[in-house]
Amino acid sequence: MPDQSNVRHDTIVVSEGMHPAQVQALAERKAHSQAANDEMVVHVHLHGARPVGDEGTEVEWRYSYQVIPAGGSAV
């Protein structure tokens, strides 16, 4: 029986001009914080950003990540 896994989607708001590598690291940290203790986060992927608010000082990045049972393997 294959390991059960699922893909989750979320967003993160950061300062405009933040390097994508920094955004990736923040998205990974947020994904890990939302996973249960018996889950592992794999394959965090940024999908793009859009301005937030009227001042243009922040952007919202969309991202997705796969969650698998701890000790499982990514599909």
C-alpha cells in the first residue's frame, strides 16, 4: 500500500523586494509549523507573488507543499 500524502496550499506576506530564496525559507518554516508532529513536509514550491495593499511595500507569495507521514516517502 503506497504512503498517503497530500498537497497543501498557503500564502505568506513579506516585504516587497525580498529575495525569493528568503521567501522560500520562510515558506518552508511556515509549512513545517503547520504540519502535525507525525508528518514531514517535502517539496515546498513558490508559485508567484502579487502586491498587497495600496502602498506596495508588501507582496503575498502563493506556495504549495507536500505532507507525508513521518518515515514515509514522497510520491
